[in-house]
Amino acid sequence: MRSYTIRTSEQAHIDIENLHFYIVETCKSPITSKRYIEGIYLKIKSLSHSAESYPISSLKIILQYGYNARRINYKKMAIIYTVHLRIVLIHRVIPGALISEL
């Protein structure tokens, strides 16, 4: 089984921090936020063994991150990433509803 190193972009970190802040401050649910963010990180970690098992996207909004950009979902969030040799680069973590064919 092939193993990948996971790297997260600064923008993806900001996306996750903003999501955490939104759930804590707007929804007033710090425990939910903790569980949700942990779930996102577990989903990202799962890519260390399954990164190339997900299809390359054909959506323009995802392909702006690279010709081999892929997407996985965690609940209502889309995790956009690319694979370069044995490195997975997480580009964004955004609401799946924002992704549409442009």
C-alpha cells in the first residue's frame, strides 16, 4: 500500500479556523465545533493511504488548484487537494455548496 505525506496550505488552515470560529461564535456550539474539526482532520489523515483512490475532478472551480485536483467530502465540507509524487497538498476546505460547474 502506498503511503503519502500530508501537507496543508496556509489557506486551508485559515478555512478550518474560520469554520471553527463560525461554529463556536455564531452557532454557540464549542463542543460541536471541536468534534467537527476533529472529523475534518481525520478525513484529511485518511488521505495518507487513499489519496489517489478519488477521481480527478472535471469542475473548473476545483481544477484551478491544479490539473490533477481532487475532492473529498466531510459532511457538508469539501476538501480540495492535489497529489504530487508521495505528497498530498490540501488546498482548501470549503462548503460543498459553493462548488458548482462554472
